[in-house]
Amino acid sequence: MLHAGTRPALIGLAAGILGLLGLGLGWLGNAATGFLLIGLSWLVERVASLMGQVERDSLLASGLERRTVALFHLLVDAGLIALAAWRSELPYTSAIPFGLNWFAPILLIGGARLVRLALPRFPRSAWLEDRLAFGLVLAIASITLPFDAAIGVAVLTLLGTCLLLLQFGTTPATDRSPNPQLTSRP
């Protein structure tokens, strides 16, 4: 499977194609399948990254290091936001640049990224990096729930939980400072 550095790149290309297929299906009105395909593209990209890491670690000749992983993750997040905005039933208004239907999805995905930064030691927040799980939850919400209300409740739950954990968490006082290396006493 690890032939001359080409397999991880081909799997990464397949991840990009899956993401484009998901966006296309979302644009055509099948948001649930689009969410699943974008989540699956994230998973396929993670497999490609792991294969590339194995190749670099196991071969004497250095394999190709893919430096676009962080960019791909941002594109997956942008795809989830776009699909959620297209799925939204809020009316488009020209007074707001993207419209109200973009606001809650941007807050949801941005909040998921911020929770991982704000609570790095909280083990249960690790699933917020899993875009396959995110896509699956959004697909289920798209099919079974009032989508805009579900996104709004998810944003409020995410931010409220983060604030409560930061305020009343069981971390030591030195861990509550923004930078414990600089603000704690030796």
C-alpha cells in the first residue's frame, strides 16, 4: 500500500473528491447525504495522513509530507458551514452579507474549535474534532428535527457547557490562568 509515496496522496485526493461530492449533493438539496460525505472525506483524509506518517517513519527515504492537512480541515469546516447554511430555512436578506442562515452554523463550527482550545485537558471534548461524528449529527438533525432550532440549541449548549466548565471546573487554580507557565510562581 505504501508504494513510493503515491498512495497517501491518492487517498488525500479521494478525500477531496468526497468533499466535493458532498457539497454538490448539498447544493442540489440533499443536505443529509452531503453532511455524511463531508464527514467521510474528513475520515479519509485522516487515513491518508496516518498512512503518510507511517511511510515517513518506516522508510529511510523520506515520504512526501503533506502540509495541507490543516487547510483541508478548514475546508471541511467551511463545507459543513455551507451545507448547514444551504439547509437552513431562514430567509435570505440582502442587508446582511451572507444572511442570517450562515450565522448559527459559523458559531457552531467555530465554537467546536474554540472549546478544544479552551478546554484542552477535558477529555470529553475530544469528539468535537471528529468531523465524521459532526456530519452524522448534522445529517440526523437535518432529517428529523427543525434544523435551524437544532443548530441554535447546539450552539447554546456548546457555549454554555464551555462557560460552566471554565467557571466551575475542577482544575487547579494554576491551570485556570491563560498561560500558567508565565503567570504561576516557581
